[in-house]
Amino acid sequence: MKKIYICIDLKSFFASCECSKRNLDPFTTNLVVADKTRGENALCLAITPAMKKLGIKNRCRTKDIPGDISYIIAKPRMKMYMEYSAKIYGIYLRYVSSKDVHVYSIDECFIDITSYLKYYKKKPKEFAEMLMSAIFEETGITATVGIGTNLYLAKIAMDIIAKHVDDNIGMLTEKAYRKYLWHYTPLTDFWHVGQGISNHLNRLGIYDMYDLAHYDQKKLYKEFGINAEYMIDHALGKEPTTIADIKAYVPKTNSLSNSQILTKDYNYEDAFLVMKEMVDTNVTRLVKEHKVTDCVSICVAYSKRNGGGSSGGQRKMTVRTNSLKTIRDEFIILYKEKVTANKPIRQIGISFHNVMNERFESYDLFTDMEKLEKEKNVQKAIILIQTKYGTNSIMKGMNKLENATGLMRNQLIGGHNAI
């Protein structure tokens, strides 16, 4: 049986949620979602379709919006957006099983509708309209839908076609893809083709999907390595992966990362404080999820006002652990070895690599088992308190220092205001 997928995107989602709460029409209301406390450089996380019609680019800065345009500024409320997303996911589950849904992001998902068309006695477009109507009637959010015979075609039908037709529904088969989109430009409109990849392809004389589909495959593998495989498939409109494959996938290795862009330039010592807070946060996650790590890394980006640039590195540990003391000591060594002391810092990122179940925990000859057990008990007690009373209910002295960011970040979701 030929598979039929739909890809659903919630139009200008954050901005539409804000309009829904205010009983406003996002297609006639000028509204941007941005935190104006961050100044004129505040990033617009979303803008309404009405703003887009005026030529305003999505993900712009508030300073880029012309002064003669009046608009509402809505402070990001990530918790509310997640509640809307969960409600809409619940709508999907009234029509299909969760095993046939792949959530791609907070405002986008794929659904395998193959087995439901006969049950509901609907054609693919009618099925899409049924979901779109339910979403709009219950939330006021407008959806766009792509329909395709594989996941890639559904995504492209949504990204390139649905957003430019009156009914917000695009449809593609492999044959239609090759007929209508082989010579479509720019390449960056296609899924997984960023500006860097596009520039690389242009240097090879490839300017559209037709060129890519007919290029020497050996040369593509030489240029792009294993990534050439999916590039060739996509150029032909093919995608072998199914939602069932995605559900069944188990990664060989996992990592746990944390990154933050600082609100101002930090000196060496203050950035060191922030790094220790981030390590604490990640270790708490390890303990809570019963995981351990044996390799850590750090990366810092320096202020562009002072030349920019970045530095970092990683350390392989002699043990596999979730001990805060052990992991923090490794990061202290990394920080002192890799971070330049006299350059202002604007971004910090840390990662734990080879994350696995704590049953694989290991020790070395210097491990003090009694101290380790006491430390774990303290960590577990902290987690119990924070789970019951909130993350900020129990904090360390360093979190109260002037340039610490932990208390503030605990109130954010995805780096943005939660409520």
C-alpha cells in the first residue's frame, strides 16, 4: 500500500497564540512576539501574517521594523504556547493513534494517514481539511498542511506549496515534485538545505534540484560524505524513512548540552561562575534521569566588540559518573586550559558526551565510595525538594551573586519567558 503522509504547521504559531488569547485576527493584526526589555536588538520570535504582508521578515530584530508601522509587542509566554501545542496534539489523537504521529517541533508534526483514509471515507485533502477545521474551531489557530507520498514530499509540499495557495494545502508525488520543483529556486527553501550547503552546491555548478539529481554521485560523496545519500534521494523526491522507523530508532550514543547567550559581555571570572551553574544544572539532570557520562566539553564565544572568535575543548574522564564534584573538577581544568583570560565572553556552551544508564557507572582507584554515596544522597534530596517546591526553592550561594544567571534561567523555557 502506498504511504500517504501529512505535515502540519501551525501558522505563525507564537503570534497566533497571542492573538487567540486577545481575540484578535492574526491576518489583520500587527503583532510581534518579542521581549522588549532586551532593547532594540530584541529578536522577534514570531510575527503575524499581517506583519509579513507589510514586508517584515520573520525572526527580525525590533529595530528592523519601520517606525511608521504600529504594532503590538507581546512578551514571550512559552508555557502558554506549550499548552496550546499540547491541546492541538490532543486534537490529532482524537483522529489518529500516537504511533502514527511524529512531533517535529512545538508547532509542526508529521502524521501517517494511510490507514485512516478508508476508515473516515475521505481523500487525503479532505482528511487534512478535517484536522485543520478542528484546530481552528477549538484554538483559533490556522494550520498549513503538506500532503506527500513520503515524509520529505509532505514537508516540501507544506514548506513551498501550502504557504502560497489559498486553501493552505499542498500536495506532492515524486512525479509532481520532479515536474514542478526540479527547477524551483532558491535551494534554501528545501528541507535540510541551509545557506552553507547551498553555497557549496553553487560552487559545483548546482543551482536547483534538477542539477543535483543529475550530478555525478561519486563527486557528491567526495564533497559531502555520507550526507550525499539523503541529498541524492531528496533531489529525486525520495525518502525511505517512515514514522515507524523514527519511532524505533535508538541512538548509539547520547549527549546532554546546555548553552546560553549572555545578556552582556562577561569577564573571565564571571563567566567561570556561570559555567559552574550550568554544570550544576546538567549534573542534576543526569542524577534525575539515572544517567552517567565519561566525557565533557566546553565552548565559549568571545564578544564581537573585542574581535570575536571562540575557543574550547573536551576531556575524557577516567570514570563514568554523575558525581558533581568529579564532573565540575573536569570543567574547571578545561576552563583554565582553554578559555582566554583577558577577552570578554558573550556565549558559553557545555556538553556531557557518551551519556548512558547509570548501571554502566565506573570507578577508578582514587574513588572514595563513601564520599560518593553521601554526595549522591545530597543530590537526590535536592531533586526531591525542587520537584515538590520548584527549581528555585533550594539554591547555592553562588546563584545569588550579582552576575549569576541560574535563578533567572530557571524561570525560562527554551531561553524565553515562561509565563
